[in-house]
Amino acid sequence: LLSARRDVRLAVACRLYEKGEVSLGGAAETAHLDVEGMKEALGERGIARAADTSVEAIEEMAAASLQAAGRV
């Protein structure tokens, strides 16, 4: 059923993402979409995307990346 019905694949992928059971990439794979297509599909359905990483952790990763690249 999933392989034959694009609409069902997409609905399942969106629901799994919404419940937190798969990542954005996992949902995209389930739906047979690229990540940008999955983001668009989630937005069309009013499903919010959330990062599970804090702003502080992202800033630390960015600083470490700059340091590793020799730009600091």
C-alpha cells in the first residue's frame, strides 16, 4: 500500500514526524521526498518543525567549527 500510494506514504511520514518517532530525514525517506520537499509538506499541513538542540549547543558547535577551520 505504501509503495503504491504517495498520499498515504506522505501522511504516514508526517504523522511519524509529528509524534517524534522519526527525524526529518527519516520522514523524508519514508515519503520518498528530499528534505526540502518534506519541510514543505510539513508546513502545508501546519506541522511545526523543532530542533532538539539548544541555541547554546548550536553556538558551541559553530565556535568549534570556526576554530577547527582556523578562523578564530
